[in-house]
Amino acid sequence: MKNRIASLDNLMLQVGKRADVASVSALHPHLIVNATGSTPLLPPIEGLRENIDTADGKVFSITGMIDNLAKFTNIEGKRIAVVGAGAVGLDVIEYFTARGAQAVLIEMQDAAGRDLDIITKNAMLTMLDEHQVEQHMNTQLMAVAADHFRVKNTQQTFDIPFDYGFVCLGMRANRTGLDEIERWANANNVKIMNIGDSLMARRIIDGIREGRNVLDTLEDMGALGSREAQRIPFLTY
């Protein structure tokens, strides 16, 4: 990617900087594309915010897990508990069971993978069976502690201990700073697009389609075709 960027004299990349009205307006853009993604959804559950993604803690969100993969190099035989049996939670289960961990899956609904397409769902259900994942359906997360989840089903409230716990209760759009930029863009007749998970957390294919829509918009603006036309400022954060 660095080599590809270096070969383009009409692309400017700024990293480690938050986009705001001042920095965006200084570029005099014709088109602004916001693709800031999503952040983990953290409901008001007892102990969740106090324990998740803390230094030396054992409870992680999906972003916390990705940022700390080095902690999980020796996971064989460890007990992991995952709250949420959607796409993200099942990916976490798959990652750790493939490396020899003992897994527990906790889900409020009556079945795992209800938001998945049929092919992916069948593959994930097969994975759960092959790795003998302990499953607790119709089970609600009530509280989070440093080394266990307190959960409740229709019969009882009980604790599920773990070496590592993962809370995968969905994602929400990250719109940080976007409202102000939208107001500036509308006031100055600058086209703005919000795409991908920053519009709404969905599937990868939705982000790909909306990324392709950016090219359609540029084409409609007459910004594609000639070398000179391609010099319309295009900034990515």
C-alpha cells in the first residue's frame, strides 16, 4: 500500500489526525467521503465498562482483542467465554477454538448465527459442534466481573468463569465529528457521502458496494477520465 500511495502524485495521506471542519475546509474539497467505521456496542450492564479493555484485564471487546492479539499466543487449554453469537462472536469462537482453547458461547436469542447467510451459518454451526463449544442460548448477560460473567436464563442466574472473556454485542456507527462537517458541507455546497459501517454497521459487501458508489459519484461530477480532472483533491483519514 505504501508503494502504491508513493506512485500517486495526486493523493495526500494524513494519519494520526482527526478530521474536523478546520482541517477539511482548508483543503477546499469538491467531495467528502466519511468512512470512519463502527465501534463496539456497550450496553449499560453492571461492571461492563469498568472491566472491558483495561490494562492487564481479561475482558475484551472485538477491537480490544484485535489490538492485543499478542496476548493470545499461548491459548491452548484456556477457557474463553464469548457473549454474543452473531457474526463477530462466532468469529472470535472460531479463532480461539482453532488454537486449542475451550470455548463457551452465550446468546440472548434461541440460536447462534441468526444474522448470517445460510452458507456461513451452516459452516459456523458445524464449527461449534466440531469443537464441542459449550452453548448457552436464551441466556442474558447480567453483570461482568474480572474473571467471570454473570448470566441469567429462564431457570436460574449463574456465573461462567473464564481465562479470557469477550463481549460481542454488536457494533454501532462511529459518527464522531461528522455532524459538524456535514453542516459545513451543506452550507458551502460541498457534496458529502457517509459510507460503510459509519453509516450503519452491516456486512462487508455493503461497504464494498458503497465504496464503488464513490466512483460513480466522481464520474457524475466529471472528476474521472482526464489526468487533469483527477487532480480534484481527494483526502483520506
